[in-house]
Amino acid sequence: MTMAERVAELVRIRREVLDGVPAATEAQHAKGKLTARERIALLLDEGSFHEVEQLRRHRATGFGLEDRRPHTDGVITGWGEIEGRTVFVYAHDFRIFGGALGEAHATKIHKIMDMAIAAGAPLVSLNDGAGARIQEGVSALAGYGGIFQRNTRASGVIPQISVMLGPCAGGAAYSPALTDFVFMVRETSQMFITGPDVVRAVTGEEITQNGLGGADVHAETSGVAHFAYDDEETCISEVRYLITMLPSNNRSTPPPAPCDDPVDRRCERLLDLVPLDGSRPYDMREVITEIVDDGDHMEVHERWATSVITTLARLGGQVVGIVASQPQSLAGVLDIHSSEKAARFVQMCDAFSIPLVTLVDVPGFLPGVDQEHGGIIRHGAKLLYAYCTATVPRVQVILRKAYGGAYIVMDSRSIGTDVSFAWPANEIAVMGAEGAANVVFRRRIAAADDPEAVRGQLVKEYRAELMHPYYAAERGLVDDVIDPADTRSALIGALGMLRTKHAVTPTRKHGNPPM
């Protein structure tokens, strides 16, 4: 054959690989799912994808595998760009072996993960596979081990994003769980360790795949999924947006964006948005929307552990991570799940040089036997540990109440926040005035002729003496009491001052955080 004929043969093979088997493509579309290549095209900038090992084929034998050796071996790997920035990607191709992982398949993923780590660029996995390729036995399981090891090595080094676009069962589910963010699509994606058939056989419980491990279950109940969407197009579009909020690696900072929203814009609406009465709820999302650039933010774990909000936004064009109490849910208390949610978010922000803003309106930790037996002490300590070890710029704003241990845990001055602001209605105390009066003055109240009247008077005295808005500022625990309307400009100014912050930490192999 001449070189021209060789090239023509290569072109033909590549065309067959790109086109795939029409019947398999139709079957994928019939399920309401895109093909792996269609997904990559949506994720990356047009024409930027460079495929790696497109012609790879497995070498396994037995069970008829020697007669089925399609190119790519059921996974597409490579790199491209999102908004001009390099991103690595691998996508299971359900049309080939159901996207099941074999030795060659795993080796391709290992290679692209190694390339992403070496290049210092984000890694996105588009998951749609049937788990381990049973015909290849333990070689497939070893392949998963290699993925998990690389997920762990890349943790905190490059952003890792898992996009669940089909089934993910058994050990395969642990790779997404090791990554920074998990996206899911309703109805078409599921994650579980043991499927409905195994659950039925072991426990007798009847449940569907979506009921066991669908997008809504993991977004609302388990907390495994950070985001859930109705369709693949929206999901992948949001992945692109998230990438613009993250740095390429832990040695860089998130890319800034042009900001037309005035830095000194006064937020007059905040004066009426937050009620003075600490027992009245309000939506903290409205406060965040009022403060951040153009009211735009991307909430992480929006529907799980809703008494705390974790969201990415921009202030003055710079990306920040916001942790905020949510008085609209359980009065904004910290519980087991909200402590864990906030802790993981703080760790992610610290790993990728994203400054932290903490908006505080917290009455304490949630009391109850279930919480204590479930380990609220241990889980609350996770959030405390995350803040104490964070070296990024940290700014705290106390809107209303900040009581007890929850005040300390929500990035108080005593655990290292760099700047602390408070609104004029703030109440920083060990507990609410009513509870404190009942403890401190219980004998006096009990001996009074009119206990309720005495209790009311003592509550007023306690509040006036120890809970007035300037008590903490007088003792240096708050740097300034600010007009709520100036919150945006105060935050941007403080973060600008802290941009060159350098923290010196003790030399150690690693800490031993509460688990």
C-alpha cells in the first residue's frame, strides 16, 4: 500500500469510530440520553477536543471477547478547552459494552488522569457505565483501584468534577464520591452500592432504581450529589459555568471576571430584608443575592442540609465561597448534616484558594437525642477543624444572633477569621437572653411573688448588659459594626486588603481531622 492508501485507511477507521454503530446510537437516544461524543461536544469549546488513544482495543480473551474488539474500548478520553482554559475529560460510551470498565478501558482513564495532574488542569468525568466488565474478572476491579488512587492523589490539587449521566453501581460509585463535585440528571442517572434486586433479596424492601439512588435522592437525602438537573444539556452547561468559578489547580487562583456592578453599591434593601426580631425567619439567599455581583451565585448542595447555605459567587469580579446560616430552615441551626456540608465546602475553597465569606445568624446547634447519638459533636468538630486549618482570606459578618458554640464554629475571630463585621442588630452571646436569665437567675425568679414579671425584667437587664450590639466590638471580637447597606463594599474592601495574605502553618505530614 502507498502512503496515500494508508492515510485513506486511517481516515476510514476514524470515521467508523466517530460514527459508531447506528443501532446503538439510536438505542441511546431512545432512552433520552446523548452519546458520549455529543456530551463532550456540549462540554468543550467548539473544535477544541483532542482525543487520546482513540484506536485502543482490549486484549482480553474468553467469553467471546476475542471476537468483539471495538476501538476506544468503551471510553473516550482527551483534553479540550472551556472558555479558553484547558480541561481534561473522559466519557463512558454506553454503546460499547454498556460502558463497562475493563483493563484497557481503565488504562485509558488512568492515563488521562495522570495527564491532568501533570498539566495542572481540571478533570471532568462523564459517567454512563454498567460497572466492571465481568468477563475480565479481577483485572477490571484493579482498574477501579487505579482510578480511586488517582482521585485521591488529585484531591486538592486539581478540580475533579463527576457528571452522572447514566447508571453507576457498586465500587464504581466511589470514584465520584472522591471528587469535588457530583452532578446528576433526573430519571436517567442513578448511583448505588447495591441495586434494587440485592436490596430486595437481603431486606425484602421493594424499591426502584431512582427511588434507591436517583438524582433527587442524592441531592436531597444522602448529600452525595451537589447538583441535580432535569436534562443533560442544562447539566453540562452548568458544569461549564462551575469551571469558570474554579482555578485550574491549587497553585493558581480562580479567574477574575469583568464587573459592571459598582463596588461601592449600597444595598439599601438589606435594611428591611432582615427582621430585627431574632425569632422571625427570612431567606438568606435574598441577602446573598443583594450583596454579590449582579445577584448571581451558584449554590452547592442547594437541597441538602438546608439550614446552611454554601455557594460560589463573585465580589468585585473575584470568586468567593459563601457559607451562610439559613433562618428559613430550622431557624438556621447547625446539625449533623449542615456541619458536614459546610465543612466540606470550606475545605474545597481553601484547597483552591477561594476566599471565604461567612454570614452568621445562628441560634446554636440542634438539640436532640438523635443528634447527640448521631455524633453532632464529631460532625460539628469537622466544621471547626475546616475553618481552623483554612489559610485563605476569611471574612465574617454577623447579621443578627450568634449564640454559643455555633458562634465560635461559624468562623469567629477566636478561630482565626481575618476580619469580622457585625450589623447593629447583632446579638453575640452564650445563649439567648431568655435561656440565660432562666439559668443565671433561676432562684431569684422562683422566689419572686410574680415570677413572670421578674423573669421579663431580668431578661431585659441581661440583654442590655451583655447582648447589646457593641458588646463584642468593645472587646475586640468584632472589627466594626457596619450599616447593613454597606455590607457589599465592606466585604470587597476587606477581601482586597487580604488578597496577598500569606499564612505560615506548622510542618506536619497531615492533620488528623474528626471523621
